[in-house]
Amino acid sequence: MISIDRDDPARPDVHRLLSEHLADMFATSPAESVHALDHSALSDPSITFWTAREDGTLLGCGALKLLGAAPGAVRHGEIKSMRTAAGARGRGVATLMLRHILEDARNRNLGRVCLETGTEDYFAPARRLYERHGFTECPPFADYSLDPNSVFMELRL
């Protein structure tokens, strides 16, 4: 059975998965368009980080970063570092992680969840996953700016 729990991004197996993630991001996108976070950035207090495991084996990870909101504005979050281990792809790990993150966002009464992903074919499965769960394209949010290599998406909760 797959379980999703809060975890430490610096844990050795997680660190390796995040390093693979960053390497793939730099291999598929120009450096200025890579917005993935490393394990130290994912330890920021504004970020909740989870892993999916089965019998202790790491299957994937994901995070939710709380984004600042002006007083009276709708609070929102950003999905970061969604990654499925190569050996676990096709098993629904990303769907389970995404559902977990969205449930957490709803429990925190966030008004919307946003994300940035790439435009390259490499990112097509991720875009399809988010679209299946109701995400739609939106303008850049937070500190992002228009970038031909980025797609910005949101889900209003």
C-alpha cells in the first residue's frame, strides 16, 4: 500500500530523487526557465514536503508552498517538486500525490493552487495530469514573469 507522509527533503533517497529532478529540468529547459527547488530550498518553513512510499521504498514526492497574500486577499499555494521515481511511473503515484496536496490545500482553506511547468514535450504528461484534475492555464503568479518555456496553471478551490 502506498502511503504519503511529510518527509525531509534532505533524506538521502529523497535528495537523490530531487537531484535527478533538477538534472532533468536543466536538460530539458534553458537555465533561466528552470524553477525547480533543491532539497535545501524545499526545507523552507513556507513549504510542506511529502513523499510517497511503499514498504519504505521512495516512489515520489511533492510539495506545497504557501504564497503570501495581502490582508483580505485569497490565500493560495503553489505546487512544487512533483516527481515520480522512474521505477514507479505508470502506477498512479503522481495522481495520489496531487490529490493529497489538493486535500491539504482545501484543509488550509486556500482559495487556489497554482503551478509552473514547462512547455516542452517532456512536460506533456504533467500538463495532462493537471488538466485532468481541473487545472487551467493562467497568467504568471507570485514572482514569475512571462516565459515562452513556462506554462502557468491554477485550480480554484
